[in-house]
Amino acid sequence: MCETTARVTTYAQLRADGHDRRWIEASLGDGTLERVRRGVYAYEQPCAAARAAAAHGGALACLSAARHHGLWVLDDEDDQTPHVWLNGSGHRRAHEPCTCVEHWDEAKAVDAFGLPSVPRVLRQILACRGLDAFFVSLESALHLGKISKAEVAWLKTHTNDAAREAILIARNDADSGLESLFRWRLRRFGLRIRPQITIVGVGRVDFLIGDRLIVEIDGKANHDDESHRHKDLVRDANAAAWDYVTLRFDYALVVHDWELVEDAILGQVRAGAHLHRR
């Protein structure tokens, strides 16, 4: 999520709001305003993506807009490529450096630089990044109450069959994007997957598959230091003492090496590790 959501505005809007040229020049001098390009200004210091979108001639879109809405996004944390909404009739502006990804879908905007609505942002993510990314951000929107029932209904009628399947499966109680992605990618195997289950003697685990296969996913926070590693080993040992099998993966494995994660889980399932022993 981007912390800075500076307002981007135009010279004409500033004048319409009652500010004269002297105030605008003074505000540029004291840092209240920043000139993004000719006739376009930002209040406060905008984040890099917001500034790039305004310089490019549009508003934030897709993953960039999702971050500003506070949604989880499935992407590389180091990839801050600006996604820019030009809204069908926009005009591309030259600026340097430019690594912008353009989105040209048409819709009514609140103003020239307003964020697209959450349903539209989800459609942009679907078209740009695919179903996995769409599902993660959709469950985030549901969890945070950022999308209404009417907007979900609109989304169902303005998307494809694959996305409609995702909408039917989506829940509003996912605790993280990793949880959403994990359940989504395993859906086709028909496994009973319960997230955030409390197990006696072990504590709360990320997932329980079937009766006794625990899956723990270490997020982006560091679990390699000695204290974290020891706690993880204690949890796994306690789980084994209670006849549970534990698989542990990190963020990079789930996001970037899913085939290995899937093979590990299905190998344990084929061996019956998820079932109570008779």
C-alpha cells in the first residue's frame, strides 16, 4: 500500500477554488505545491507512481491504484512500475524517465486524476496481470469492505467466465494475499483446506489440509534469524508430537515457485499424510 495519496490538480481547478496566481507561485516556492508538468500540480510530495501518472497524462490504474485503495496486490515488491489510466480519451504526455504501463479502458472518472473505482481496478488487474492477481485483490477488497454487493454484481456482468468463477469462490475473511493465493491455486484438487486453525499443543496455524497436514507460510518478514527459527522448530516439533505433519514454505516459494509447493503438498496427500491414522 502506498502511504502518500497526494491530490493532483490543475491550474484551472486551483483558480476555480479561489486561488490566484500569486498564491500559486507562493505555494510552489514554499513546497505546498509541486509542478508536475505544465498546468498540473500536486499537493505535498506525491509518491513516485502518482507523480509519474500525472506526468504521463492520466491517473493511477491497476496495481498502482490498488495500492492506493489499500488492497493486497500480487507482484514483486521491488517492481514499482506506474500503471496509468488514460480512460479511453486521454493524451499520452512525454516525460522522463517513463516506464509507465497504460490502461485505456473507458469509464466515468471523478476528476481528471481521480482513482478508478475498485471494481474497475479489479478488471484492470485481471486484464493486465491475470486471474491469480485478480483473485488476491478481489478477496482483499471483500475483506476490507471496499466493494459493495452492487459492485460485485456489476463486476460479474462486466468480466469473463474465469473471473466469474473466482468471484463465486472469493471469501471476505482472508487474512492475507498469500492465504488467498494459496487457496486459489489449490482449488482444483478438491482438498478440504481450513485457514487460521487453532490446534491444541501447537497454536494457530496458517492452513490445515484434511485432518492433519499443516501448511505454514512465512511471509516477507524475516524468519531466518535465530529466535524466529527456534520458534518455528518448536511449533513443528509440537505438531509432530500430536501426530500432525508440517510443510513450511516462504513467500518466494508460494509466489514464484508454486509448482514445487504444489508437488510437495500433493506428495503428502498421496501418502495419506492429511488423513487421520486408523
